[in-house]
Amino acid sequence: SWPCTRDNAALADCLDVAREAAEACAGLVEARLSPSQGDESERYAECLGRATVVFCTLSAAGSHLVRNMPPVRYLIVDEAAQATEPECLVPLSCAPRGMLLAGDPHQLTCMCTSRLARVGGLERSLMQRLMEAGHARLVFLETQHRMHPAIASFPSRRFYGGRLRNAPVTESAARMAPWLQAEPWLGPCSFVHVAEGAEARDRSGSLHNAAEAAAVVDVVC
């Protein structure tokens, strides 16, 4: 990911806030940000006024409860490269002293479905605009902990100039998969042709493909 901030001191402070957030997870209080809850809304406002760390979506940051909170020290936006620029502007109503954008335009880019918005230049995230304009300090997290090295080699070459490094855990995970070694055609990345599969929607509107799911089970089991 590419965290953006103005200087080293601000970055250090933002990372401290992120650590505080991780430690505060045990005492989370979830609030439904609805203006019509009466006494409940007042209790939520009191909790937010005393909170050390607040987690919310970008849109929820524009709610009346969050807007009326005391000014926050730092704003941290995760997956910032996936959000439109107006979405990232919403939480700035909290008047933060600093803002850290974490994300990667090469992995999850901005989602903009409106043609008019795209014509207006909103198909680019705030994070991407700042990166391209050079208006923010960029920190490249060069060690990846998720992908097999054989899979990571392509994005490393294609997007990052070969700078991406593999954490030791990715090498050990590759050695801990004996069922991959049992089938010569199965490697870190395999393509399986499922001719009879077809996509269908469930009641929630999500797409699924039963034939492809069965093929994956056959391979793994």
C-alpha cells in the first residue's frame, strides 16, 4: 500500500493512532447513526464525544453525530485509492490535524459508475491525484505477506519496477502445501476450464457459479 502524509512526524503520529485503534478494538461500541433515535442518539453522541478512536465509513463521517464530535487528531482512510474524491472529502468535516491515505491505485482503483462524474474527472481518487501531483509524502510498503512469490513476481515487475519483496512467511507457506506438490499440473497459479458452469444470482443479488465451486472442491479435497 501507499500511505500518504505530509512529513515524517505526521506519519509517526498517524501510525501511533493506528496502533491505538488496534488496541481499542476490545472496547468497541457500535452506533447506528440515525437522527431519529432520541435518547439513543444522545447516548451515541456522548460516546463519540469521549471516544479515543472512531471507526466509520466515509459516508457515515458526514452524519450529524460524527460532524458534531470534537475535532479529531488524525484521519486514516483505508483503501483510499478505491474511493472517489468527493467521498474522501466527507470526513474532512471532522477537521483533522492530519490525514493519512492508505491504499494502492494499482490494486483497487476508484469506483465511479456515473458517466457524468467520469466526464467531470471524478474517476480518479484523491489519493491518486495527490500521488501524481507530488503534493504528499509517499511511503511504499515494499514487503508483501500474502502472495506466493511466483504470483507476486508479475505485479512487482509490471507496477512496482521490481521493488516488491516477499516476506519469509510467503516462502514457508509455499512449502506447507503438499497437496499442491501431489498434482504436477497444480502450481501457485492454475487455470481450470469448467465448460458447464453458469453464473446465477441468489436472493441477495450476489452472483455464484455452483459448477466452478464444485470444481474447486474437487481439486482441494
